[in-house]
Amino acid sequence: MTQSDDQRLEYFVQPHAGERPDAPCGPMATIAEALDRLARWSPGAAPGEGGAWTAPAMDVVAVPGGATLPAAGRPRHRFVLSGSAGGSAGSGGQGTELAPWWGVGTAIDELKAAFGSGRLALGAGERLRLSYRAVFTATPLEARKRLRETAARCLLGAATLSLVLPVLAILAVLVWKGWPSLSLGFLWENPKNNMTAGGIWAPLVGTFFLVLTSLAAAAPVGILAGIYLNEYARDNWLTRIVNLA
């Protein structure tokens, strides 16, 4: 922005609070003067504390000389700061959601440097918004990520319930219909009359030994294979498929 352009524009500092901004401060002849007024901003402080602005965001608006301040609109430039109002607890940052400036003082210095070098400019009717984000609060990017994670968790939970509930229903029906026949004799007696009467003792013992024998054969092989794949095997497509399986 040239010096003549700067003289034709006036600047206002406008506390922004949602859709209803407070009364603006200005006009001011230069952008540097408008940025200096931001030193009164104490985001996160109690309302009215020390006569400072406590709005969650501040707008710097450029208007032609003598023109009316336009209604609140979308900013051309938007930056984010965090930390303390004076920036005494730290410095640095890039003014973004992921790397906010630390404190109002740091934000003012960085914006002055950007406008002074020509990297930033405001035309007539345009505004710059400086938003405050408390330390350790979620950024919009993190909020969207959490929303996606919640949606995925709900979807997987619904899929799990769709598998578990039918199994529970089948077990409930079996217990309900078979409960009158359950007794100690049913467990301890052997089958009779070609397995149409008696109990389930022999099949129960056979199933136990079958599972025990299978476990004794498979467990050592599985443990040794896992040790080999983790400690000695080369990382290639075959080992990755085996690990995935």
C-alpha cells in the first residue's frame, strides 16, 4: 500500500463478539495507529476489567475517509493468538490455528512488520480479524477430527451391536427353551439310545480333550512363529501379510 492510499483510508478497531460487534474505536489515520490500539485488548479477562476490551476477537477495518463503517462481514485476513494478553509468558508463532501468536504484544509486532513490508494490505471496506484461542483448547481442525472419530466410533459400535445382539438372542432362546431339561443328570450321564436320551458327559469330555490337544499343538508353533517374525524375519510383503493375518 502506497502512502497516498494510506492517507485516503481511515481505520477502526472494532471488538467482535459473535454477530453483534460492539461500538468501534476510531477513526485512525494509519494502520500502525490502529494496531497500537489493540494493546487495550485483554482476551480472556473478566468483562470490564481495567477498562480493557475482553471480546473473543478484534477487527481492524479500513474505510475511505469520512465514509460510514460497514456492517460486520467476513474478514479478508484472519489470525489467531493465544497465551497472555501482554505476551510476557512467551513469544513466536505464525498466527495460525495450529501455531498461534503468543500474546497481543507479539501479534501487534508481527502485524506491523507484515503491513510495513507489504506482505499484508487492507483495501477500502476490508477487515482483519484477530481471534483469541485459550491455551489447550481444541482448534477447528481438532474439533472436526474429533467429530469424525466420534462418528466412526458410533458406526463401529452399531456394527458390533448388529453382530452381538442376534447371538445373545439365540442364546436366550436356547436357554429359555432348554432350561426345563437342564439337570445334573444331563451333565454327568452318558448318551443313551443312539444319543436320543441320557446326558452329554462323553461329548463334553471329548470336546475338552480336543481343545486341549489343539492348543498344545498350536500354541508353541504360534509363539515361535511370532518371535521369528518380530525378531529375525525381513520386512517384506510376505511377512507383512502374515503379520496382518
